[in-house]
Amino acid sequence: MSSLANCGGCGLEHPRQVLARARGHAFWIRPDGACPACAQEEILTTLLRQGAAAFESSVQRTWPLDARAIGPLPTPLRLRADPRFTGRRITIAIADSGFAALDDLVLPTNRVKAWVDATKSPLRTHAFPPGTSPSWPGSQAAADHLWHGTMTSAVAAGNGFASHGLYRGLAPEADVVLIQLADADGRITDRSLLRALTWVEGHAARYGIRVLSLSVAGDTPHLGLGPIDQAVERLVSVGVTVVAAAGNDGTRRLLPPATAPSAITVGGIDDAGGVDRASAQLWHGNFGDSASGIPKPEIVAPSIWVVAPILPGSQASGLARRLFAQREGGNDSGLAEITERKFVTEAYQHVDGTSFAAPIVAAAVACMLEANGDLTPRLIREILIRSAHPVPGA
């Protein structure tokens, strides 16, 4: 018998063990044996066709809402994503410490348009035409400095390939440009960040970049409108929506680019990994004023229980595979370590921080632009702020 079987929903082939789990698991009850991604899609379609009450009932039937007991909800379910929009034909640039080549971005077809090294001048750029397999210095490595960027890129645009589509981002069909900022010592400097912003300004039209996600900060605070803030303002003026993480200390202290007046600065919420908006609380993100006195952050998004891929080839990846193999064999002795290490599956873990709230918002922006490509950064900012749900008691 073949190890593959067809999903009753999408018709694609998946390993039989995946479909067996979907059929037999308490929170994926589908008589046609659909894959987990199709079950998720059906729940999101319920939201569109029958409204919020039917959606919440469907989620509760299929996925008991206790992230601590069974693992966190996939981000699209948690944020009630419209299944009609997936960031198709939109490019998100992600500037971060570094990146590994991730299955969730390069399979079944590559969506990485380019990798850029902004750590020195002149910048190195590796462009990847359609149909090519991407490779760049360190792309197959498991170095620590690649962890952060690899995860933020997947939170925004990962297609959940290693989970058969289940743990995908909000923009799983968006293209990405990956911009490395960490130097050989693992530091991110103002110079590298400024080079990255300048590169995006000069290449946005060539690569179709409409959104820039920044889960990093410079190394120098500025009074007034500093060089990084000015670079963000220029990007917004040429049509690039800039999304920046606020930081995680819970203090009145923001660093560029989160201080840029026209950036959408993103703080965090703790919603316990569920869909009940009334239970959400502010997470301990940073806050303050922009360089021109605008209160920030403008918006908050989940910054806890966010699912992202484990860095391939890392020690954590090997450990997760061993622990879940033990569970498959009936040995639950590793459950405590699975919980402690925040492993969700052998390929995914959940992560914390406004670093992951920011790419969630960037992905939402990509979906907005797919729906209406005429939206400007300033209109996107206004729509997000006006349509956001207030955090109770904040």
C-alpha cells in the first residue's frame, strides 16, 4: 500500500498518518478524511457564510480552546482570517537578523524573490527568478542568529508546508524579500538598518515590495526625527507600508524604527491562544511617543502562543523529532520537555514577543492589498486603527 493518500477535501496527496490523525483526533472530525488544512479552511468559510457565532461554535467543536492543553490554534483561525485572501501577488520585505531557507517559503514552489545582506556596503543581493531554487550564504545553516528572522518570515508568509498547510501565516501565498541585518558578531547596527531601508526604497518597484516588516531595533536612541525615522518616512511616501515591533520590556521606551511617525508600530496582546476577544489582555510590550509626538503603538496583535517553524537542522529540531517519535510509540515521558520547550509538533513551536505580532500585522496588510491594490500606506494605517477591536480595560 502506498504511504500517500488523497485528502477528501483538497484532493492533494498527504502521508496516510497525517490523514489518520485528522480522522481520529478529537479536534479534527471530518468524515471525508480531509487534511488538517482543509478542516481549517472549512471553519473559516463558516465565518464568512454564517457569521461569528457559528464560527466560534465550529472552532470549539473542532479545537478545544485551551492552548496549554493541546497546543495553540493556527494563526488564521485565531484571527478569523478571510480565506479568500492570502497575500497573492504581494511582496513582503522582512528585515531581520538572518534567515535559513525554510520549506514553508520555498516549497512546493519558491516564494523568496531575493536575499540581501545589508551588514556591509556595498550590499550583496541574490535574486531568484521564478522556477529557481533559492540559496544564499548560510541558507542551509542552523546558526543561532538565523532563528529570529526565519521565524518572523514564516509567521508572516509561511504556507505551513511542514504541517500540510495547518500552521500557516496569514499571507501564505505572498512573495518575500529577506534582508539580513546581523553582522558577524550577531549585532544589528543603525548603519545596517539604514542600509536596508535605503535598499528597499531603491528596489521596491523592481521586486514589487508593498510591505516592510521590521521586528528589530537600531542600537542608538534618537531625540527627534533621526536618520532611521526619516528613511521610514521616505518609504511610506513611495507607497511601502512599514510595520515595526514595539519591543518587549513593558516600559516607556521605543527605539527606531518603532519611533517613525508613519510606521505602524505594533504592541502585543495575550489572548490565551483562543478566539475570545473579550478575554484578551495587553502583553508587556513597549510604548511611548513617535519622533513627532504621536502615541505608539497604534495597534496590538497576538504576541504569545504564535506558532512558527523550528529552525531546521538545529539542536531543537533534532530534540523535537525525538520527543514526538517517542509519543508516536506510546512513550509520554517527554511530555514535560515538550511543554517546556514550547514544541507544537516535530517541526513547529510557539513563540512570544512583539517580534511576532508585527509580521502578523504585515501579513494582514498584504491581504488588504490583495483585496484592493489601490490602498495607500496612510489609508491602510487608518483602516487598521479604526477597525481594530479595543482591548478590554486597557
